[in-house]
Amino acid sequence: MRVKIVIRLISFCSLTLLFFICFSTLGQVRMPACSSSSQFYKADSINVITFGASTVEGVPAPLNFQQPLKSFIENCYSGKAVNVYNYGVAGETTKQGLIRFDAAIANKTGFILLLMGVNDAVQIADGKGGSVVATTQNLQLMIEKAQAAKLNVIIGTLQFFLEPGGRGPQSNRIRKINALINQINIQYRALANSKGLKVADINSVMRSNSLYSDDVHPNRRGYYVMAMIWFDALNQEIVENHLKTAVVQNYPNPANTYTKIGYTLSSASSVKVSLYNILGNNLGVVFEDYRNAGYHVEEISTIKYPPGVYILYYEFLNNFFTKKMIITH
């Protein structure tokens, strides 16, 4: 009976929704945790271009990381329009990708996720041309084109091939390819660091055979894991560069001995929070320091203040905010 139910469930799911709907229904997939700062994303939409070769395209079809990634974003950034574009073409090197790159980013806004270079490593290992330097230069050109188009770039590290046992010709070839992938990843990380870009470190996580459908492509769970890695990097980029300036209600409220204040900064700034009573008298500064861009929570003591209604007055980035706070003892 259990087998029949599973078969009917899989039949019910469309091929394009097989990964997310079916796996979620069977309890094998869960949504990743949302960033506390997701509520402060300042744009009305999140547009994501994914560019690369077969892993970006989705092999074996219809599996891909774009669909779960879109679901993760929609779940955490509620009320925002989410578009995820797939510009993956199986078998391409970075040189071939450059030919179609301009068309892929034309009239696009938002973020671009770059995952390309495995086929370069294969080509180099097989003596068919190319080099690690040329591969890195090609990716650099993509980055510069994307930045010129005002896109926010995130680089993905390349996953290794699964290495077969033994020391035969095929095993040696795969090891050679992986050594080249490692060299390319080192250069990609250095490139990202030099340009201040986020890195989705896919290679460091995709090390389990259970995440692969063949020697290099992810299976359903592998694509889910890959989507989580991209999602983390996307969140980091948003927290650092795409939050509006705002404050949240302190909690607990009413406060007893302490309360926590939360706020977001769109860029680094001094932060000053003063406390006023209901009559408008300034009772002094309860927090003052410097903070970087992002979402912050500070704990302040309320022990010395008598029960009553108070006003928290925030000053940062030439903005002023107020929140009502109640103290009870």
C-alpha cells in the first residue's frame, strides 16, 4: 500500500515540480532558515541570472538548482517579485560562454550567479587547448561586463568529479581534471577577493557521493544543497549591500530588566540611541557605537528606569527614528 501511495504521489507531480513538491511532501526537503534582515530588502523584486554550463542548465533534466533557489527566495522575501533566469548550456567552456554572455545580461537587473569552468578543465586535461590563466581571464571578462551592466556578481566554485578507484587511465584522467579544477577555484577565489565579490563555495560542500547523479552532476538532493549554497551567498550580498535603513520594535516589550533593539544600516555608520520619557525629557544615551552595513541587535538594560512609557530615539545615517517602549518591573 505504501509503495502505491508513493507511486501515485510521484505521478501527480509534474516533471518540472518533481524536485520541490514531491520531495517536500515526502518530508525529505525543508526550507532553509531566513535571514533576520530579509524584511529590510529595499527593492521590490529579486532578479537572479544563473550563467554557466551543464550544472547550470540542469543535468540530468528536469533537475536544476534554480527552482528550489526561487522557492527559498520567495519563502524568505515575501511580497517581492522573484525571477530566476537559466542561462546554462551543457558542454560549454568559458570561452564559448563569453560569446553569448552579452545577450544573457542585456536589459537585466539584480544578481548574476556565475558557475563555469569545469569544461575548461576537461579540455586542458585532454590536451585540447586552453589554460587555467585563460579560464580565469574569461571569467574576469564576464564579471567586468556584468558589473558594467550594474549587476551584482556572485561566483560559484566548481565541483570536483567523483574519482573512481584504482590507477587506470580513466582514474588518472579524472585526478588530473580535479587538480585543474582545484587550480581554477584558487584563481576564482583570488579574483573574487580582488573585486570584493561573494563566493558560493559549492566545491567545499559537494564532496559526498550521495549528492551526485553521475561523475560530476548533482542528483535531486545535490541540486537542493547547491541551491542552499547559492542562497546563503545571495543573502550575504543582500545584507551587506541591499538593505534599507530601518528600525524594528524592541523586544521584549514591555521590558522588565532588559530589552533588545534591532535596526539595519545600508552602509557603515555611527549609531546613537537615546531614551525619552513620555513628557519628552531626555534621560540619556542608552547605546552609542559604530556598526557596519547590515542588521544589528543590541541589548540594553532597563533596570534603573521606573515603570512607564518611554520613547527610543535612533540617530544614524542622517536619519531619525522613534519607537515606543513600555517598562514594567
